[in-house]
Amino acid sequence: MILTKAQYDEIAQCLVSVPPTRQSLRKLKQRFPSQSQATLLSIFSQEYQKHIKRTHAKHHTSEAIESYYQRYLNGVGRNGAAPVLLDLANEVDYAPSLMARIILERFLQEHEETPPSKSVINSMLRDPSQIPDGVLANQVYQCIVNDCCYGPLVDCIKHAIGHEHEVLLRDLLLEKSLSFLVAVALLESTIGKKKRRVLFIEDLCILMDLSDFMDYPFALLRIGTLYSEKSKLNKCLLF
């Protein structure tokens, strides 16, 4: 089913007042049953990323970080098993994984002799068992598994979807006996500059790295579109 601009806007409008949780996605699916789960998740992710970019700065002021950290300490002091960080993230309308990063960095700054490096932070977020505090490790884990837009778990899902899609597209090209070349290029999108795998088919340029799959909702095109409308396509197709 082709998604029109009006349908996209209607879905996007429904996302204004809902948190980025899987429960919200289920409600969205009930509201728009004719749209696929992948399409709704793609729109959900893109609109939420726009929101995070608009509000990112206010969550990273020294006052905000200290306030979040103290609220975290007070919360786990009352009940360490409660989802304190997840509830805090939802309350202030910030991505749970990003809130977990803020608190983890602040915790390590307080308990480590040297400031934590980005690689150390990323490693701990990917594997919370590395976090030296068990309560914080559990809180971070809850944020990671409940965040459907950000975090290492979401990144793994995106890469898996992207790899599957790339294999299907390459197989179809081989089946159609179309020559193609896969290269790596530095492209710029709404989420910044990144190296992405690009597939060149004659005069077509198709973005292949679907780690960015969720960021292009209108790119959920059937592969057959490449051939049925090939003469109309002379720009970069984002898959």
C-alpha cells in the first residue's frame, strides 16, 4: 500500500502526545490497521528523532544533568527495583537510552578517577553487566530494552533489517541480470554525515546501508518499483 503525504501527516500528528514505547506502537497499529508495522515504526522513529533534536540541548545543561542525577539517586534510594530511569525519561519526554547515557556518564564522573571515554560508555550501554554498580546496571538495562528509537538494541535491529534488505535486493538484481556496483560513500542526511553503502545500477544510485532504514519512511518501496518505474528514476533512491 502506497503511503500518501496526507496519511503520513495524520500518523505524525497522532505521535505528538505519545511516549516512544512499544505500547504506543501497538496503539498506533490499532489506529492505523491498514499500515504495516514497519511503516509505522519508520514514521514513529523519524518523528521522534526530530523531537529529540529540538529538545536535546535542554537535557544536557549542567543544571538538568544534576537534577536528573539527584532524582535518580532519590528514586533508587526508595526502591532500587523500580524503573526509576525509565519513568524519569518518559516524564521529561526524553529517549530512555539517552537518559541512561546521561546518568551513566554522571555516575562514572563521580566514582572514577578519570573522565570516562566515549568508547567505555558505549561498551557499558551495549553490555550493562560491565557497569560497576548493580542497581544502575539494571536501570540502564530497563531503558535499553524499552527504547524503540535509540540505543544499542535498536541499532542491532536496524543493521539486521538493513542486511536482510540488501541481500534481497542483490539477489533480485542477479536474477534480473542487471549489473551493479556496491561502493562506500560519505552522504549527508538529516542525521548527519555517515559512511553508507551505495549501490549503483546504471543511472540509479540506491542507498544500501539500512542502519538508517527507520529514518526514511517513504523509502519503504517494493523492490519492483526499481524496474516498473526505472525510466522515471534518475535521482538517489533511499532504501
